[in-house]
Amino acid sequence: MLSASSWVRSSRCSRVSATDQIEDGDTAMLVFEARAGERDVQGVDILRFDDRGKISELIVMVRPMSGMLALADEMKRMLEAA
């Protein structure tokens, strides 16, 4: 689950805070709030782990749409700079 919160922080969001964490078997969910650009964002990261404990799938859901677009812009800038 730290991987998910690290990913959110690396996208240049500010005020990132995990508000809930749920684990069940090979699946974990991290509920978070953040600020991307001028937008407040609420999101959920769903992580699935393989037999070795490595992340095999990551699903990210963000709301509202304006926050999702701001987050996408930040991620684009981050990837272009890499």
C-alpha cells in the first residue's frame, strides 16, 4: 500500500493523505485525498498482489472529473520529465 501512496506523492500532488486502508487476501485498497493543481481530489487505489507479494494490478479511480484531469496533467508532466 505504500507503493500507492508513493505514486500519488510522485505526481506532484500536495496535501496527500490516506483516509482509509482496506486489505482482504491478495487485494488492498487505499482511499486518499489530495490536491492536484487547483483541484481537490478524492481517490481509491486498488492493488492486487501476486504469489510473491508483488503488485500485479493497480486500478486508480479519482473524482471529480476536474480533479482527474488535473492529476492527468501532472502525471503527463512527470512522465515527460523522466
